Amino acid sequence: MPSPNQLTRYYDVKRDANGQRYVEVHVTGFPLLQIPLLNKSTGFSREERRALNIEGLVPPHTSSLQEQKTRTYNSYRKQTSDFERHEFLRALQDRNEVLFYALLLDHLEEMLPILYTPTVGEAVKNFSDIYRYPRGLAVSTDDIEHVEEVLDNVPLNDVRMIVATDSSAILGIGDQGFGGMAISIGKLSLYVAGGGLGLDKTLPVELDVGTDRKDLLDDPLYLGQHHRRLTGRQYDEFLDRFVEAVAERYPQAIIQWEDFARGTAFRVLERYRRVIPSFNDDIQGTGAMAVAGLISAARIKGETLSDQVFVVVGNGAGGIGVADMIREGLRREGLDEEQIRQRLYVVGRTGLMVEGLGYEKDAFQQVFIQPRSAVEGWTLAGEQPTLLETVRSARATAVLGLTGSPGLFSEDVVNAMLEHTPRPIVFPLSNPTSHIEAHPADLLRWTDGQAIIATGSPFHPIEHGGREYRIGQGNNAFIFPGLGFGAVMSRAREITDGMVMEAAQTLADWTAEYAGEEAVFPAIDQLRAVSEQVAVRVARRAIAEGVSAERRIRNMSDEELTAFIREHQWTPEYLPFRRAADAELAGGL
């Protein structure tokens, strides 16, 4: 028996006798205007208005998409705060998705910090208070026993990319309960705008397993489940049911796991990555982004990755993900495990990860624990080396912060780096801006402009010594849209470590060729061009590793594969609408 979503279709995209695409719609009248995916607002032609029973329901003038963008941008600029601008754009997306993406692509560098980091943090914290329109799928502890039926309620039959979060570790603000849905929505917006994934191929998911936040549990207006988080076997059974149902409903879908607490993040990734194609952006996306930036920074110095000594500060999902990717990058440059250990140090909240201090209990951290012999001869004030002692004694040339601890990279730490390298690499990557480990202006002042800097949050160019410095933003958006789209287009059966590393190398190569001699990362307005190339090379890697199920691309040249990827990228435009023969059955209130 067909599921409910198969009984009611809203639209089909078809081609006419000349090969031109058009939309055949199965819903007319006022309900048509309530579907953001289909609503053109003032963009419907006079013929479409008559055929679709919407004459009189929109203003008489037919606006071009360009006119609509101009009108909407003028309204956007009247908003008085970043949070208001975020809400304005989300309301636009809930009203007219084509116009939303057309506007976003025109102003990507301006609007990305509004839609996502850092402004999205406020939207997450206020999600229950500002909720207005159902978007995405909420799978809660009330629903999990019949999750198959819940998935059948989604009116999309060809979802290819799911971003799913349990909201236990959002950005630098921790457990946010149901508010994490805003993160899934935001990430998928970047898949569409940056990667070119079709907007009807995406599904944001909130896995509502409860929250441990007492203020949320006590808030009668909180929209999530009012109980403590599931743990242990109950949690695993919840995710097992969800993954099984997704694999059945959407057999070609990829899952991006997002903002899981650090221990859970690694366990979930390993538990499911070979069950359903999936990856964790906090671990693998952050790691790939950071390594791409480090390759670029080393190039600026006239050196290689293996010439550096790295101190990664933060041993959560992001920090260990970065350390793991640095390890892979050094291995690719020919270093053995002992040489890698001598060049890669991970510092937690209390200091360097050294054996005998309890780090062994967490499997995902074990490979980065330094033996006691590694710190013999270091000058230490206590049993565990501090960040400053580690930087000085290890002779660090690069430090990366993923701690959420503002001001952690002090002038003393940076001066200790200057003892070993004239051009220290300093990446304070924590988000939001208020949690950054060091301000770029301070880093430039302390090093007289010699520091090579990338930050997690966006910064305006900074003037120092009569020169303007552009601060590269280490944004995962340079990785995950292209990685995901390449996996979708190759129909990858697994997201391999090789595919993730290929995304990192592609970003570094693209930066070297197109972004400028001193650039660590490209400008955000180059996101779609970067993502296209990442998608091509990720798909090529999937073929090489034997995990691609897409037969059409297996023997393509690089030029043919690029054309194939480009042909399937979605761009915001209004296609002609035609009324389906059965549309009158779906019309009316």
C-alpha cells in the first residue's frame, strides 16, 4: 500500500518537447501560496494566475525575480540588529524559498554570518520563543516507536541529505534542547546555496531525546520534550530505530551528524558510518577545514605541513577531529607514527594530554596521549604541562583553538611561539565571536604583523603598521556542502576518510590558485566555486576507493565529471508552472 506522501503530490518537475523544464503543480488556489517551495508571490505570470486559481490573491503587477530581490533587500537593510536580520531571512525562507536563495547568493558574504555563525546562536537559544513555521522533522521520544509513520508524513520523496542533531553540544553554548533544529536548518541552507543541492532534496532533523537544562525543563513555553536526556541503551535504541527508518524511507540519503556531545559524537559516527552513508561535521568537517588552512599557512611560509609542530587546544569533538586530520595530513607527507607524535600535541582544559592522568578511558583520545618520556627534560611547574609550557617546550609553530575559552591565547603564548618561528600560525577557531581564544588585532600587534591567522568567526580586515590584513575565516562551509554534494552525486555507499581528506586538499589547492598569495582561506563569496571543485574531487575519490554506486561517472574525464556536477547543481530561478490534470482535487481550503 502506498504511503500517505505518495498519495498526495504537490508538484513534479518535467520537460516539454523542447527539453525546457517546467513545474507541473497538483495544488491550486490559496494553498499553493502557502507552500514556500512553490510560492512565487508576485512572480506568477498572468497566465499562471488564471490557470492556478490565484487571480486576486496577489498584487496585480508581475514582478521579475530581480525586482523581488531589490524590494526584499531594501527591506532587509531596514532591520536594526543582526538578530532581526536573521529573523527576516528565516521568514523569507518560510514564505518563498526561491527568492530566499536568490537573495542569499547575491549577498553571501554579507548574509552568511547572519544566517549562520555567529548570529544563529541567538536563534538557537530563543527557538521556542520565535517559532512560527513548521520546517524539518522532529523525532521525539513520543514518536520513535512509530518513526516509520512519522517519516511518511514528510512530503518529499527524494531526500538526499539529512542534517540530524540531538542538540547536546551546540556551537559554544552547549545543550540547547529542541532549539538545535535551527542548526540543522541553517546547515542545509548552506548545502543549497553553497553546494548546489536541490532544496527539495534536504531534510533538517531534530532528534529530541530530552534535555538536561533545568531552565528549559521548567519553562512552560519550551517546545521540546520535558524530560532528561536519554542515555545508554535507551539512547542507542532510539538512534537505531531512526537510522533504520531513514534507510528504508530514503535509501539514497546521507546523514550529517551535527552538534553531538564529544563522547557521543565519536560513538555515533563509528556506529553508523558504514550502516548508512554519514559523517560528522564537527569532527570531520572541522578537521578538514583546519588542515586545509594549515596547508595554506605552511605554503605562505614557504614550508610544508611536516615542517610544523602543532598544538591543538581542545580535546572535544572538534579538537580531536582537527588533530586526527593533521595526523592524516602528516602521514600523507611520509611521516611515521613516532615522527607524528613529536609534532602533534593536544591540550585539554587542564593541560597537555599525558599518560597517567585519566585520558586513557576515552577511546577517541588515546592515540593523542603523550608518553611521560616525551616531557622529560621540560621545565614544568606541576605534574601536567600547561598550554604555555607545552608551546615553549615542544617548540610549537602552530596553535589551534577549539575550546570556547576567550583570551586563552595570551601574549606570553604567542611570544613563546616567536622563539621558534618568525611567522607563527595562530588559528583561534572557536565560535561564536565572544568565545574566541585571541582577537586578530592583538595577534597582529604582538607579532608585528607576522602571525598567520584564521578565525572561526568572521572579522573585518584589520589595519596594522599601515597595511590592511584580511583575516581568513575557517568556516566548515568550505568543506561540508562540497563533500556532501560530491557524495550525493557519486551515490557513495560510505563517506571515507580519504574523501574527507580529499575535500581538505581541494580547498587548500583552490586557495593557492585563486584566493591570493597570502590567503589562508578564500572569501565567503567564492563558496559555490570552491564547493563545486570539492564535489568533483570527492566524487573522483569515491570512484577510486570503490564506494561509488553511480555508474554514469565511473569512466568520465575530469572535464566530463565537472560538467556532470555542474549540470545537477540547483540554481534559484522561477520555472514556468502548469496545472496538473488532477490539480482541482488538491485545491481549495
